Amino acid sequence: MDIKETKQNTTQLGQNNWIVYRHIRNDKNMPFYIGIGKDISRPYNKRSRSKFWKSIIGKTEYTVEILFEDLTKEQAIEKEVEFIELYGRIDLKTGTLCNMTCGGEGTGKLNDDLEFIRRKKIIATLTGKKLSSASKIKCCTGQKNRMPVTIDGIEYLSLRQAALAFGVHKNTIKKLYYIK
């Protein structure tokens, strides 16, 4: 056997180490999460989980069940998608799972349809909303990093405002008047 064949065999052996698992609520005896992982420790790890998942385990104990082992990544993703579809998701009002995606994407990613819906909701909420003059003033004066500046007896609300009044960059104001 030559070096290329050895590398191919080693790579192929390493591809079949994916698992599919589920987390089951002990109080209701219902699955609440389906996941995949490259090693056996992932199902037991509480890091890199959504707030939704953490709120559930804050209320009840849970059991980890390994559904499949020794799968390729593609097989694991296929099974994850299949099980998420079978049990349904709470956020879509189709089932019991707190998974935030339909499977296979990893955390924090939404499929295109859900991303589109989310953006539409934000746009609908903000469209046509006008701020009153009082609200605009509160937004301007309520910033944490604002530094009031007094130059030649005139007080400016911020470095930026002083810089605009003098027609220079705010760093110039800082240097000239030794403002920290």
C-alpha cells in the first residue's frame, strides 16, 4: 500500500465519526432538542447552546440519548433534519423542539425563508414610526461616550459638536485643548 492509499483510508475512517443525539426533558418525558456532533462529548456539553435551550434545562433535568453513531457528516445532517421535521419546532408552533433551525446549518443560522420573515417583521415594526422632538433630544444626549467640552466659555454637548462648530476633526479639538 502506498502513501496516497494510506491517507485516503485514514480520511475515510475519520469521516464516519459523526453522531446524532437528542435531549429529553425528564419532567415531560419529551424530546426538546436534536443535535449532531463530531465527537461523543458534544451531547453532554452545555456550552454554545441557545438561550431557549438553557431556559429549558434551567427548569428541568434532562437525559441524553445517542440515536446514531459512526455516520458521515452528510448522513448525520440528513438524520438531524429528518428528526427535527418529525418532532417539530416550538418557534414554528409545529412541535416540541427548541432547535432554532431545520437542521444541518449549525447554531445561529436561519434558513432563507425564516431570515426573510424575520426581516419583514422588523421592517413592519419600524415602518412609519416617527420620533418626537423630545425623543430625538433624549437619543442625542443619552449617549454614554459623550464628552461635554467648554471652549472659550462656550459649552458644547460633545467633541463632535465642537469639531463641527470649528470645522475641524474631533481629534484636533482633543489635541488642541488637551481633552482626554
